[in-house]
Amino acid sequence: MINVYVLYSEKVGRYYVGMAENLEIRVGEHNAGKVKSTKGYLPWVLVHHESFESRVIAREREKYLKSAAGRRWRKKHIRPRSSTG
């Protein structure tokens, strides 16, 4: 399974969209500062994820979530959750 995920940085109120086979490991990499594009905004909270059988379909969904229409969808459907509660 390929996961498309949305992370939220409480530090700056920023979202990050990505995809990975092992979601737990990938989120850990983000929070360990191992991902160049996200290390300046630690910590990250997983606020949404979807699983797909195909990498091609997962990539299409990831691209959508990064588009203007996808940002509107995220704003409507995903609410940031605090890592403390």
C-alpha cells in the first residue's frame, strides 16, 4: 500500500503533503529533521492519510492535494490537531 499523507506544523501553521509506503517511518523522518524541505518547521503532526493500491493513483492524489483545488479541499475537510491533545 502507498500512503498519501498530510502533515501540519503547529510552529508555523503550515501543511506538507507527501507519499510513502511506510507512513510511521516517514513521519518519524520528518520529525527527526531528516527531510530538508520540512526540517525548519518541526514538529509535524499527522492530520490526514489515505492508502492506495497503486503508486500511480497515489501520486495523482498527492498532486491534487498540492494543487489550488486540493488546498481548498484540505481547508474544508482537514482540521489541524494538536500533538498535545
